[in-house]
Amino acid sequence: MDNLTLFEKLDIKNRKVLLAVILFVSAFLLYSTTITHELVNYDDDWLIKDNSVIRSLSLKNIWKMFSGPTGTDYLPLKELSYALDYRLFENSPYGYHLTNVILYSITSILVFLFLYQLSGKASFSFVVSLLYIFHPIHSEVVNWASARKDCLGGLFFFAAMLFYAKFLTKTNGTKPYQYLLSLLFFLFSLLSKPSGVMLPFLLFLMAYCFYNEEENEFIPSRLLINLLPFFMIAVFITLIALNTAVEKDVVKEYWMDSAYITFLAMVTVVAAYIRQLLFPFNLQVRYNIDLPGEITDMHVLFSICFLILLFVTLIRFRKNKWYFFGLAWFFISLVPVSNIIPIAILKADRYIYLPSFGVMIIFGSIIFKIYKTDMKRPNPETVKFGVTVFMIFLLLSFAGIVLKRNSVWENSKKLWLDTLKKSPNDYLVMNNLGSIYNDEGDYDSAEKIFKKAISVVPEYADPYFNLSISYEEKNENENAFACLNKAIELSKENSTISFKARINIGNLYKKLGINEKAEQQYMEAIRVKPHLPEAYYNLAMLYKSMNLKDKAYALYKKAIDEDENFYQAYNNLGNIYMADKDFGKAQYYFEEAIRLNPKYVEVLNNLATLYIETGNSKDAVECLKKALTYDSKKYKAIIYYNLYKAYLLDGNQTEAAKYLRLSEEINGKSGVFRR
């Protein structure tokens, strides 16, 4: 007994707890560097930064999440999780990244417990779980805040598998609550991401592989009856997802308008997935897939031969439950992203977040089998030592690749420069990188890369739209108009690009003082997307500039009717009441805008101005100091000047003089800000 290690002295329950803690901590530490990362301009902007739906946890808003699609999909639990993040962290990126890391770390425990439930072997379950959570192919799921649906869906997916496995285990008697929990977690998984729809088939597979013994009699008819509610939920959510996808134009045509070519391409993609699971190099956020023309393409032929070999292996090892289960898991869980129903992307790392688990089971089984070499064979201890060293080397190699991928996801610019290096002709990557240059004010670099994107795919509307922004900032208005009109010509009538382009044309006309044409463009935008608030808001600002306050007021209210979380409209309504000296109503609208976006610097300054007008210097100073803690470069001069006025009102001449001097350093004189 004295030769036993501390781990071996623990009872099985404490061993499981210790190994689960190790997995959680390992997963958390592996991705802890992502917590300080920025949000990227790859869906993070419209899913998080500009997503008004997540700005409130009111019952009305939660009902909105669950009663219909938000954005381009129906994933209410994803939206709810973002709303919880917003309540805790507002728009601070670290909160959204932290949640992803925590969800992934919890999933590592569920994976371990699920494997242990099937195998009864803590060490085997631990090895496979380590391989799964350390694999670099998952770095996209954790790093990308917009992949919350994968993190959340994966967690609920493995929870559903775990509780159904417990339900099937008759050792301690069947417990109905385990069945109900499995069903509930399955529903949660689908409300997070519909790719978990294959879970009922995997439950059947699991029962066939692991519960086909005397004490757990496998009766297909009885099992199918038990699984019927799972299939019903799967069908119901799938129909909702498909209806939403069609409505939002997410379901695409087959690639090259050919199901045959799409099938050939997916054959090469599946083979590439397996290759990357075995050798996870050259990972990237977007892959350019060469579409094969015929089945005689060498890449296709090689991939077909490889997949046939895998299927032969599947049949050959059907009596080895772990090999069969792992390989069958991979192919079954891959079905939703196999382009049977065509989607916009052929290949993505996040698509094999669940399928990769099957390959890790096979890999872990092989490692564990070698490690458990019969003691009668030559040098068994040497074999065990070699396997241990290999496992440590493998995990360290995986960790190194993960950390490198983590650094790539640090910000948008690093992400797209890395991707462009690996896929130099990817027009979408060029477009996104150009948007970064626009945000940085490097309009010449933006113009250059947008033109390159256009040269690669001339019919792609987005770079024309973004190029118009570069031209507008350089006061090349004719070029800006031309690009916006081209974007409208290339996009569908009711598309978001068409909508945004019409608004921007209106804004250009407004800037040039051609109000009648600006009004026409805003009305066209309303016709294209009548249920979006932005066109009403911009038309209201036009009417306000024309001193048509009643029309402006009605349109700001209409914008709020279309989106009750559209905080900019509340701010401008406050400005209307402020101009009319109706300070009570002005304060209400300013405070509503701040409630919806606490870091909205402009409205903090507006509310402070109201406080100064009403003699409330204390609250004015508090608002202005809060505004300075945010990124307020654009408003810094006027904030300093208003602090001067607030302190002057309070009789604090020293502080007043200090902030007057600071405002003058930026603008040369303070009088420019006088109302």
C-alpha cells in the first residue's frame, strides 16, 4: 500500500473530482489569454456591438428573443447569453471572451463525465478529454465571441448525452428525471445552435454500442419510443431554423448551382477535416476551397479513396465499440454542415467542434490500448514511458498551436492579415481588412485593398459600399456616389447593403445641402427595410435640420417603435425637448438612452448640459467625469468646456480654470462651444 501514489489512494469519487478540476483549470488557462482580446469585425459588430436586442433583460425583450428570429437566425439562448454579458460587462470585450472560456471549460468536465459514464474508466476518460480540449481546431470556437452559439450549444449537447447515458444505466435503477434533463438540455442545445439536431441519432448509436448487454438490454423498438420526443423536438426546431434561414436569405444555392459539384467539394472537405484533426496546421478563419469540376479530379479521387477506407474500417471494427462509436459519431454529427442543405461556407473549423470528439475517441483509444500493454510482453514499462512522453509532447504541441492562434485573434487587423497571408485571393478577407483601414483613417490603404477585392470578384457589392466611405472621407463625393450606386446595382433589392447604401446616399445629399434628394433616398431605404429604425432616424435628423420638428419627433418615435432599444433616437428626442426647454421630458429620454448604452458619450454630455442649464452642477460633473472614462476623443474638448461651466456654476474657480485651459488647448478658444 505504501507504494501507491497519492492519486491511487483516492476513492473513485474524489479521483473524478480531481480530474474534472484539472480539466477545467487546463481549459481555462489554455484560453485565458483571449480574455483581453478585442471584438473583431467578423460578425462581432452586428451580433454584439450594434445588437440592440441584447441591451435589455426586460420581459418584453426576452419575449422578443424567443418569439421570433433576431438577426439572421433563431437562436434565443445565444441572444440571452449576450444580454446577460451586456448586463454584467456592457460592451467591454473581456466579458464576452470570458464567458466563452468558462463555457468551454465547463464543457471539458461534461465531456469527461460523459466518457466516464460510458467506460467506467477515469484514466481513459481523462486522456480523451485532454485530447479534445487541447486540440487547436477548437481555437476558433473559443476565441471568436460570435461563436458563442457553438460554446453554448456544445455544453448543452454533452449535458444531454451525459444524462441520457445515466438514464440508460440500470445499475442504480432508471430515474425519469435524468431522461427529462436530457430532453431539456437537447432543447437548450438546439436553441443555441441547430447543428445539434443529430443528437437523437447519436443517442441511438450510444445505446447500440454501450447498452447492448444483458443488464442493459438493447431493444430498438423500445429505444425508438423513448427517443420519439427527441426526434419531434429535432424536427420542430429544424423547421423553424429552415424557415428563418429561407426568410433571411441564409440558405444559398448549391455551389456553382450544382448539387453534384457541391457534393464533390464536400468529399474533399471531409477528408481535409480528418487531415487537420491529425495534423492541425495552417488553421485559418476562412478557407478557399477549389471547386472540382469532375469526379476524375485527383484531389476528389484521393479523398474518395480515403473515405472508402474509413468506411471499410468502420465495418471492420464494428465489434470494437470505441472505434465504431468514434468514427460513426464523426460522420453522423457532420451531417448538418455537409451542405446537403446548401449554406454559405463549405469549410470552417467551428463546423467540426462536435464531430472532432469522435476522432479524439479513436485516437485516445489507440493511445490507451498501447499504454495498457500486457505485462507479459517485452519491456512493458518502456512502452508506458514512451506513451506518456508522446502524450505530454502532443499536448504541449497542441497548446503551442492554440496559443499562436490565440494571438492571431487578438484584434481584427491581426486576424485578417494572418488570413490574407494564407488565402491571398480571398475577397471577403480583403473587404474586412479594408474596413479596418477605414476605421484607422488610412483611407488610401483602404481604397487600394477594396479595389483589389473588386478585381477578384467584381460582382461583390460590399467592397463598393466600403470604398464609398473611403471616398467620402477624402471628400471625393462623385466617386462615393458612384460606388454606392454600384453597390445597390449589385445587391438584391431588399438586402442590407442596398438599405445601407441608400441611407449613405441620403447622408451625402444632406451634407451637400440637397435635402429633397436626401429625403427621397431615406424614403427608398424605408421601402427596402420598413422594419429597421436607421432610415427613420436619418430622415428625422434631416427634418430636424430643416426645422421641421414635428416631423422629426414623429420619425424618432417611429424608429423607437421599430426597435425599442435604438438608443440614438432617445438621445435626439431629448435634444428636441431640450431645445424647447422641456427639461423633464429631455431628462427622461437622455436617461433612457444611457440605460440602453451606458457608455454613450454624446448623451452623457447632453445630460450634463441639461444639469448645467437647470443649476445642478454636482450631477453635471458626475456625468462628464464618467464620459471622460470612455473613449471620448471626439467629444473631449466640449466635455472639458462643460466641466469648466459646471465648476464655475459650483463656484470652484480653480477647477473651472483648469478645464477651460484644457478645452482651449484642443480648440484654441472656448467660445466655440457656447450655446
